[in-house]
Amino acid sequence: MTDGSQTPFDTAAGANATADVTADAGQGDAVPVDAVGRPSPRKLREGTVVSNAMDKTVIVSVVDRVRHARYAKTMQRTKRLYVHDETNEARVGDRVRVQETRPLSKQKRWRLVEVLERAR
């Protein structure tokens, strides 16, 4: 700024956060830093709700397509994620988007972002 006024990004912490696109991981590796200062953005997955029997928790089945290293055949690998659903809005069969979060319980590391498609 030419008039000398200071914006919230001109503070010492803000200047470092906006100026650095990468953070030093200690080994000389450059790790990208997102806007909040986290080493990498939180993972997003899409899957199908297979159980909503618990209170504020749903189980989401996420299918990943992976290529076999030796035989080059495409395989499907399924993960069952325990997802935090604060409003109990997800129903069995819904397609949902989930996001990685801090550990909420022994098994819950994901939270519900949105319901993409309702089950028929």
C-alpha cells in the first residue's frame, strides 16, 4: 500500500503466512501450506451411507479405484468411515461428501460436509 496504512495481512504473522507458499519440513522438503497454516488441505471423499443407527454418527462406504502394481488390473477397494453427522440428516443409501477432521472419538476422524443425493 502506498498510503502507509496497515492491513490485517501486514502483521508479522500474516506477512509470514502470505509470503511463504511452502513450509520447511526439516528434511529440506517443501510442504505446501494452505491459508490456515495447515501443512496440507483436509481430504475430501464421496461415498454412500451404509448405517445411521448411532446418534450423530453415520458409517460411509467409500470406494477407491486402484491399479494393481504388477498386473495393472483396476480394482475397487472399499473403506468404511465413521463420520460425524451433527444434525442426523443422512439416511441409509444417501450419497454424501465427507471431510477429514481432528479425532472426535476412537474411530471418528471424518465429518459430514453435505448430502449430494438422497436415497430413493
